[in-house]
Amino acid sequence: MSVMTGRVPRAFLLPAVLGLGALSLASASAEPAPAPTPAQQVETGQVTAAAGLPFGFYVGDEQQATTSHVAKLGSDITFPQGRFDGSLLGLSGKVPITGKLVIPPTSSYFVSFRFMPATGTVELIPDGDATGTVEVKTGATTNCKAVGTNLCGDSDVTNKVFIKLSNVKVDGKALDVGPNCRTAQSVVVNIKALMPLGFPAPSVRATSTFSTPGFTGCGVREDLSPLLTGLVSGPGNTLVTNLKLRCVGSGPPPNGCGA
């Protein structure tokens, strides 16, 4: 039996070197690459039109809550902060958009007949999903300069909501409108705004003018629908709010819309 001291046979050396090289390559490939931003995903085509690009906005912020001006009453109704969660169904040019608008109910105060105080709960009930188009733009110093992000969308979105009234009191006395008092048709609220789709993002002001249809289903002992229609319904109402970007892309929170 021979004894080898200070020397490694070549037959054992070459496999060892190859094994260490393979191990180093495996370790290097196991390190995760930085996740692409939504803007990079759009530019490189990594987001498919079928999957879409998810995004979410807060509707209303500390600078501008969602406020509706009722023209006939000359009064404003302010709503708590809501949310809009949607998806861009395309990557370039004008693409379809779909989404859901949720705004919590609010208690309102106004003066009817110019002298009689009235209160009530106002609820906006969605009539299907919001739909419209968004023209996707990229470039913080070019197309998206106004919002200062690398990805933005010039939006034209239509939301349809029924206005529901409850807990109505006139001059401190309950007006029993029942559980089904709402507009006969949905209110069409069209919102156009250049929306930032990347962080950091400023809040964006959005305004809309709409008509309020007549009311139906109001009253338990008597039909109060004509009364409420005369008080509230008509053209020239406005809605103003700030849209604040909450998330974009399918990545994890806080800035991704994933679970």
C-alpha cells in the first residue's frame, strides 16, 4: 500500500474543481433578481393584456374629501374615504379599464324649502362595475410630467350608482321613507383625470357634473317619492374628490395590490 503525502492525484482533482464550480453557479443563480417595477413591466411587455395591471386608489384624502354639491338644495354632502380597485386590460395606447367603486354611507344635513332643517343617511350603491378607457403613458419627464411618475394613465371612467336615502328627519321629525327609497335610475358619474400609476405619487383632483334622477320606493304610509324628487332631483350637481394611489401591480403590499 502506497502513502500519498502533500500530493493530490489528478484523477481526484478535476472532479472536485468541477463540483465546486457547479456549486458556485447554483448559489449565484439562487439569488433573487430585483422585481421589475410596474413601469418596467409595461415597457418590456411582461404584463399580459389578459391578466391586466391591477391598481387601487383611495377616493378622498385629507386635502379633499369626496364632496357632492346638491344644486337644488344648495348644500354639500361629504362622504368618508372610499376605494377604487381596478385593472388596466392592456399595455399601450387606449386600453379598457374595469373596476369597483366603494364609498361608505354618510349622514348629511341640509335646509329644505330654504328654512326647514333636514338630516338623513345617503348611500351610494354601485350599479355594476365602473368601465371606461385609459391611455397608458410612460416617462416622468414627458407624458407623465404633470404627476411626476414613470407610469400614468389618462383616464375616462364612468361609474353608475343609485342614491339611497334613509333615516330622514325634517325639522327634527322622522320622515318614514322606508327601506327602499332610492333613485329610479342610477346616477352616471364620469371621471376624467391623469392618474399616477407609480410611486411616489401625488393626489389627483377629479371633478364631475351629473344629474340626479327622480326617486322611487319612498314612503311607508304614503308615497313620498314625489316630495324627495322635487327637493333633490335635477341637473347641475357636482362631485369633487382627490384620488390617492394606494397600490399598483401584483406585488405584495404596501405598494403592490397582491395578497
